[in-house]
Amino acid sequence: METLSPSADRIGAALRALRRAYSAETGDKTSLAIKCLQAVIAELEADGVSAEDLQPLADLEGLVAGGEHAAASPSPSPSPTEPERDRRHSSAPSETLLARAAVLIDLLVRSGQDESEAAQSVMRRLMAAGVPAPARGGDSRGWRRLLEFRHMLLHGGGPEDAKLEYRIFAREIDAIPPAERVSRVLDERLWDRRRNPRGP
């Protein structure tokens, strides 16, 4: 049997995880295509491919995302009702959402907060949005469990879809001008995949 290179193996694992997640969640082929393209870009970038060489793929991602929004514009969907928006109040947060929260902690740490302060701030925002604390972890405090999840990702652990989401969202945040990053991510809730499935 032919052995895949480590890079191809990671990309394949990421694409499989995305296919499973999106077929189970939405069945939306356009959203799946965009996320798969983002995954390929993120993995190639991690392998050292330059941003200049990856620009055509990034342009394609923008074209596909733009086409999706254009197709949706003639008949906008109705605003969700409050119960629909908060239906996840009692359910555990997904690992992909926790990965985005980990990127948010990274952003706050780079802006000058210490880890504990950043994790508590992020946990408060999650709770305000109806997202409970992570169920798993060795501490009774939710923000500490969130910090443990982030540390696991930083050290290469955790499920593939969470590691992939962490890399993709970090890349999306880095594309925002530095002076605007914290305010845009916090004020516009770009971290919340339910509200912003395509990121910034």
C-alpha cells in the first residue's frame, strides 16, 4: 500500500473530519467546499508555503464565499427567534467552538492580558452567548477547563477537527489589521461560528 507524506496525511485527515462534521450539521455543500479550501490553505501554510504562493487559493476562497452570499441575498432568511438562538444553552460546547475560543485567548494574551485573565474574559463571553463551560477538565472552574483545552491544542493534542479549526481561525484573525483585531473579534463576535460561519 502506498504511504502518504505527512503533509498529505494531515490534509486528508482534515478533509475527512470536515466532511463528517458538515454532513452531520448542515449538508451545505458550499460551506463544506469553503472550509475544505481553508483547511488545505492552512495545512500548506503550516508546511511553509508562502502567503504569496497561496494567494490564488485565498482568492478562490473569497470568490466561492462571495458567490454563496450573492446567491443568498435575493431571499434573506428570517431572523432567528430567541429560543432558536439560545437552544444550545444546556448542551456542551463543540470542540470546534472551544478551538475558536482558544484563539481568542491567544489574541487577548498578545494584547497584554495574562492567561488567567484572558480565559476568564473569554469564558464570560461564552456564557453570555449561551455557551456553557467545557464539560471535561481537571478543575471545577469553567475558565480553567477552557485554558486546559487551549494548552492541549498548543501542544499538538486534541481532536483533528479542533486542531484544524484552531489553525484556520488563527489565520483569519491574523488577516485583520493589528489595530482592529481585538475590537473586531470581541465586538462583532467573529469567534462565534454560529453567527459567523465563515469567520472575518
